Amino acid sequence: MTADIRKTMEAKMDQSIVAFKNNLQKIRTGRANPALLDSVHVDYYGSMVPLSQVANVALIDSRTISVQPWEKGMGAKIEKAIRESDLGLNPAAMGDLIRVPMPPMSEERRKEMTKLARNEGESAKIAVRNLRRDANEAVKRMVKDKLASEDDQKRSEADIQKITDRHVADIDALVAAKEQDIMAV
């Protein structure tokens, strides 16, 4: 029974780390990343749709993203949507292709981005710790209902703590790697 609790908790912790990785991808570094434009929505025949549904987004080089609209008339709308997003990007149209150069980040902006990465990491750690608490409470409930012994409880709590420590270490490593990425000029 405690194995079920452990499996469920571990699966949820893994999901938290996946969500955290997705959030980290959205934080801007000095390099271009097509995931940066995931938050941009374009007016497509009266409805707002994600940029990835109306154009092909790819990298030209480490500092330039290319956006290739699938329809001829969408270029101007896409360009406007990117310009008006809060990303601070200035796209340039070259025929059908829209080039989005990444402006170099100032030292101050880099520090802001590392702070943002740390905050995301802290949020992910809180989610992992909440899952640990829920799992420990489930084990205590089993002992109270006489479905497990107190020895099982001690073993399970130690096991749960090891898994939690491993996930927190993974989050710390991801944050450190992202900070290095941001601070690299």
C-alpha cells in the first residue's frame, strides 16, 4: 500500500519538474529559442491563436528566430503581434519570411532573468515539498487505520524524504544551468 503512495508521489514530482522545465524555457537567455514565441497570439480571422498554429517557427542562427507564415496575408499580423508582445523584440519582414533578431541583454536584465529563474525554481521546490507532505500524511493515515505498522511508517518517511531530496537537487541543478546560460555573454 505504501508503495502506491510512493509511486503516485514520485509521478507527481516528475510532472512538477517537467512543468518547471517548460517554465524555464520561456525565460529569455542571450540565445534565441523558438519557445520564446509560444506566448505570442495572432489575430487569425477574428480569433486569437498561438503563433505556432499559423506559422513555422525555427532558428536561423543562435541570435535569430525565423517565422514563416503558412498564409500570404498573415505576415503583417504576425509581425505586429510579435512587436506588441511584452518580449521587447523587433521583427523584420523579408518577403514572406519574418526575422526576429534577439537584442543583446544588458547586465541588469540578465540579473532580473536569473532572479526569475530562481523564483521559478523555488515554486517548483514548494510543489515538491507539498507532495512530500501529502504522501507523509497518507502514510500516517494508514498507520492510524491499522493498515501499516509504525516501522513501515518510519521506512516510508525515510524513502519519501530521499525521493524529495533527489527532486529538489534536480531542480537546483536546472536553476544553476539556466543561470549560467543567462549570464553567458
